[in-house]
Amino acid sequence: MKGFSGNCPVCGRTMEVVKYWCPECDVNVKGRFAGGGLGGLNARQIEFAKTFLRCRGNIKEVERELGISYPTVRNRLDEVIRALGMTPTADREAAVQRADVLDKLEKGEIDAEAAARLLSGKRVKK
């Protein structure tokens, strides 16, 4: 069976699954079904994921094989992670850090200036 990216070959938008068919017993089920899994990736994301897996997650090897920089590898990996409906770890960690800063501000442990510096990534003066 030929691979299919899940995108419309005419306009490029994500297509919806509306029918499943069992080749064993010829049962058809029609409706609107949630996509998901790897079927939601576009062709570029699929190729990146294949390369990433072939390189066993070694970002340096992915860089070499695709001829792209480390930040580009990370951005493409984050793109695939988001396309799969997940949140990249770095995003979750940043959200936790932001919540921690705002919590400290609310409790009066730090002032607004210190909170602004922490949220911007700058060091806080002691």
C-alpha cells in the first residue's frame, strides 16, 4: 500500500478520516474520526521523524544527515512533537518556571522588578 501523508494533494490541508474499511470481512464504518498518531504528520515531518529514528535520536547525526543546524533539528523535533498533540519538554519546563515566578510574586517573596527579570531570563540582582 502506498504511503499517504494525510494532507490533501490539491490544497495541502489536513484531510479528515470519514471511512474505515476492513479488508477481511468487508465491513465499512462511516463517520468523522479523529486523526492522530503519525497520520497527522505532513511529508516533511514524516521524513524528519524517519531520519531522527534512524539516527536513534542522536541530534549530531541528524544534523549531519540532513545538513541542518542544531537549532533547526530542535525546532523540527518540537514541530513533530506538537503535531502529535504533545508539548515539548522545554515548553513544559518553561511553563513551570513561569508559574513558580508568578507564585513567588503573589506570595510577596519577590517584587515585580525581580519577577520581570526572571520571566525575561535575566539574572536577579541580590
